[in-house]
Amino acid sequence: MTTASSQQPEPGAKRPVLTNRQGHPVHDNQNQRTIGARGPATLENYQFLEKISHFDRERIPERVVHARGTTAFGYFEAYGAVGDQPASVFTRAKLFQEKGKRTDLAIRFSTVAGGRDSSEVARDPRGFAVKFYTEDGNWDLVGNNLGVFFIRDAIKFPDFIHSQKPDPVTFERQDPNRAFDFLSQSPEALHMVTLVFGPRGIPASYRTQQGFGVNTYKWVNAQGETKLIKYHWIPKQGVESYTAEDAANIQATDLGSHTRDLYQAIERGDYPEWELLVQMMDDHEHPELDFDPLDDTKVWPEEVFPLHAVGKMVLNRAPENFFAENEQIAFGTGVLVDGLDFSDDKMLVGRTFSYSDTQRYRVGPNYLQLPVNAAKAKVATNQRDGQMAYGVDLGEGQNPHVNYEPSILGGLREAEYPAHDEQGPEITGRLTRKRIPRTNDYKQAGERYLLSEQWERDDLVANLVDALSQCDRPIQERMVWHFLMAEDELGLRVGDGLGITPADVSHLEPLATQSLTEEELNRLANLG
Ligand code: HEM
């Protein structure tokens, strides 16, 4: 990894001259201009004022979530096929079509809750955001390393994140009591809780973790036929995690171990690789399933919806400048290319608004003109001006006077519609505010526990007991109640660690926000 000392020029080599941003040489960078050696200073002190006022503006707001992160670059190489069929059977997206076709990409790994300089070995989901610079414009796949999420409706996201961040009065620390206060009242979070508090809650490095799109997307083929899609990234490096104890030891002296590991691997030519796989479903509601295919708190069982490899990602370059390429990179779930589409997943639609909204605030309205965000495909828009406008998106041969459309004076024209632009099932319904019918919050959480090996169960229970022991008794009781609803052994063991028996929680009613399945009602009747 390059450092200040490893990049020193040869002794005696001529060094470049310092200038200001106006190109004026700086003759004295130690002393400001003053009247006499002891001052006072003068206000026309351009060189000093420029230097200090730029410094005053060096920071931009950190991301409201995923502030701690690391970017790398590389390429995606398509297999041209999905299983034994050509990719074109399922999607017309150009990057997937030809075997061996390469598309440049950027990836940003991150933690979620901590600030910009926080520990990289925190117990937290990891962000896994990939930007493909395709010939049809950018595609961003903004996911995580665990495959599901805590909530299923975007309207809950600000509350969820507030509960994960430090107390607004004291700002003392991230507080399990606040986090579990929210989670205990949000039963849809239980599946994700079993993942975050299990061994996969602290990956050993960014290189040794999986990635997932998490939300449900669509693929569209040339005939306008659609499939529901879930994305998976599987690391060639294998999956490795840290225990809470490993992480505590590391973060006692080192907050940036994941970034260093990634950049060192790239520098020694040990380029990390992930294979991209998809699961597919026909594009409808699937009433035969006991979960909703658009619910991001659920996984799709792989024995019913098998994984198909569609390509691989190789990372071979670290950033040249952390601020330009990591702080200013901007991903969003609305950034799709022809052949890829949204589903009606209620998280996805909220996310799609939120990302570009925050980026206009965090980076500025022209964030898409920055090199790391700019499409490599030709951009020709009638968007003009705004803070920090860097260039004009003129189309080739466009009359530069015409920054509107329609026009007969040589302005931009609309592109032809892709064939079969109308696609997907027809939907009718009343406007309403309702939770989805098939919530089924406990089943996959319980199954995940039962599928875990003994050491994984032990680790999960120990981590839950440790975090919950810092919570108020009513919060502990509600969490034990949820765990018992998911799986007896899990509930009994966590309860045991906290001194709470099933009888202690059998008086608890289901939450007002919950609708229980028949199976769950039976479990409830037998609690205690
Ligand atoms: C970052 C909103 C759910 C993955 C962000 C940011 C916002 C946001 C505002 C900061 C973006 C920036 O400053 O550039 C939301 C909302 C959600 C949601 C409103 C729910 C409705 C999720 C989910 C995932 C996820 C479910 C995982 C599948 C990420 C990642 C980043 C991020 C990876 C970091 C992107 C980067 O590295 O720059 N999110 N998010 N988010 N979010 Fe979400």
C-alpha cells in the first residue's frame, strides 16, 4: 500500500513549485502578510485568506448512513448465459449478453451506523454498493452483505436509523436499549436480528463477505417479458467472520483494518473476486408462497428458486484520492439501465427517492458531473447550471442555444422507445395504508437458527444476551417473546441468559402492528 514515505522522490530531485488555485506561485507559505513583523495583518491578504477559507470548507456532510466506507474499482465480466440458456432469454440489459464482455465498475463497502472515522469491525450490516459504468449508462446495485433487512416499508427508515445512532441528548454512544426498543416493537426485524447478532455480523474483511441486492428487482427481455430477480455476490475468497472478542481486540488499536486489508490485497495483485448470481421468479404475487416475494425481510428458498451464475466481478484498483472517489461517489437504487427494472417492493420505492435526494444535499446538485459518478455513456441533457456546474452536457451537433425540448432548431430529441416498453402484470387496487398480508415474521428467523451449526447458535445467543442485558426489562421480555415465537430453543436460551422464563412473558399480547399466522397463533397459545 502506498504511503507518504514510500512515495518519496529521489534525494536531490527537483520538486514542483507550490501555487494557489489562481496559478500564482507561493513564495512564503510560513508567514502571512503583516505590517511589520509583529502584525497587524491586512485584509487584502489574498493568499492567506484563500488558503484558510478553503480549509474551512474542506468537509462535506458525511453520509447520514454508511458514513464509514471504502471504494475500489475493477470490472464485471459477463458469462452471457443464465444456467443453460442465453442471458437474452431473460434480460435485454447489454452488459449480460456476451460471454467475456467486460464493464468497468466501482464498489463501495461500508458499515451502516457509525460515523466517518468509526470502527470497521463494528457489529453491523455491511453496505455492498456496485456502480457499473455500462454502455447504456450507469447501473447501481446497492445492497448489503446479509441478504435481508430490518424493515419492509421505507416510511420506518428514519425511525430505525435514529434508534441505531447515539442518543440525541447526550450523544454518548450507540445504545442497545434504544436499538432494541425499536426492534422489539418491529417484529419484521427478527430475521435480520438473527443474522446481525450471529457470526456474520462482523465480517473478517470486506473481501471475505457475501453481497446481496436484498430488494426485489426485475429483468425485462426484448419481448417485454419480466421476471422478479434477487441478486447474490459470492466471494471467491470464501466467507470469514470475527467473534465479538476478535473485534474488540482489533478495534482497541485499529479502526481501519478492512480498508487496509482491501488495498493491500489489490496492491500485491491478489485481486478480490465475486461471482454474481441471480434467483428468478415469475412476475406475480405467488399466492402459493408463505411470504411475499417483494418483502425484503425474506430470502427466497434456494431449493425452489435456484441460483444462476451470470458473471464475475474483479477489483484491481484502489482510489487515487479518497475524497474524490469515496466521499463523493453516489449510488442509488433508481439508477438502472434498459433491461433492468424496479419491483413494487415498498422499501425499494422509498430508497429510490432517498439516495439522489441526499446526494443533491450532501455533494451538490451537479454530483453526477463528478468523474466518479459520471456515466461513461454519452450524456446529453438540457439540465444547466446550478452550484459547481463543471460542464455543459451538450449532445454531438446540438445547437448550444437550444437547452429545451421539443424544438426544431437543432436541440436534443427523445430516444426511440425500446420495443415492448409496456411490461409487467396489470395492477389495480384502492389507495390505502396497509401492511402486506403475508408478514410471517418468525418462520425464516427460526429456520435460520435451526440450520445453524452449534457454534453459530452459541455465538448468536451469547451476543444477544450481551446486548439485551444492557436493555430495560420490558424490552428484554418482548425480545424473548419474539424469539420464543420464532424457535423454542432460541427463546429459551436467550431467556435463560437474561433470567426470563416463558411463563414471565406469556402474558404479553401480540403487538397492535402484528397479524399472526395460524401457526404463530398456535405457538402463542403454547407459550409458557
Ligand atoms: C446509503 C437511505 C435501505 C444499502 C444510504 C444513504 C441513504 C440511504 C440516504 C446515504 C447515501 C449517500 O449519502 O450517498 C435508505 C433508505 C432505506 C435504505 C431510505 C430504506 C427505505 C437500505 C437497504 C440497503 C441499503 C435495505 C441494503 C440492501 C445502502 C448502502 C449505502 C446506503 C450500501 C451506502 C452507499 C455508499 O456506499 O455510498 N441509504 N437506505 N439501504 N444504503 Fe440505504
